[in-house]
Amino acid sequence: MRALVQRVSEATVAVDGAVIGRTGPGLMILVCAMAEESDDAPARLAAKIAKLRIFRDDEGRMNRSLLDVEGGALVVSQVTLAADTSRGNRPGFSAAAAPEDGERLYEDFARELAALGVPVETGRFGADMAVSLVNDGPVTIWLEV
């Protein structure tokens, strides 16, 4: 699985103008399941993200995790993280999981993260979504498991 993780002071996701998910201080997590993904990938990615030390400690250093700061997470599926731009100008997405597998793995990831004690809200798989966020830092990190 691939994820683009952004430390945020707030983030929202809307479908058809209605906000369906939000978080305050915490993480905006864009997630993509890749083809032939292992069933344990969602749990491994959730554990990595929950423990990733990218929040400031009392000295201002990135030394605290999402769990340490009791932050929330907004999890949004984003198949375009699987883009292959190695040929031409039009990206290909054949490296992404099939939609039914991608949806299952995306939902598994959100459940695994919540099971670790993180308040999780989500977007809607496959929907045309409008995402808004205030990136704190800015801190943006690419992860792959």
C-alpha cells in the first residue's frame, strides 16, 4: 500500500458539497492499494503511520507520534498514487489494485488505524471528492509497505 501523509491542523473531505469527514490536529492520509497487495498490508501501514514521529515535542523537534499527541486522522482513497508516468504524458494506473480489492484494503486500513486508538474519519471510495486541509509545517511524507 502507498500513502501520502500530511501533518495538518485541520482537514475536511466533501462529496457533492456536503462534508462527510473531518479531522482537527492530526493527519490527512491519502491511501492507495496496489495490485497483488498482501492482506496484512493495511495493518502494517496503520502501525507505521500511528507510530511515525512527525509531531513536535516540547523542544520543537519532530519526536512525537499521532498516538502520543492523541491526534485524529482523515483517511481518503486516492488511486492516483499508483500513477506510472514513465512513458508519455498520460499517467497509467495499472499498478493499482482492482476496485473491489482496493476498496476492501482501504476500509481495512481505516479500521486498523482506528483499532490502534486513532479517531478516524474517511472519504468515500471511488467518489469525486473535494479535500481541504491546512498542512502544518508543512510536513508531507510518502510511505509504502
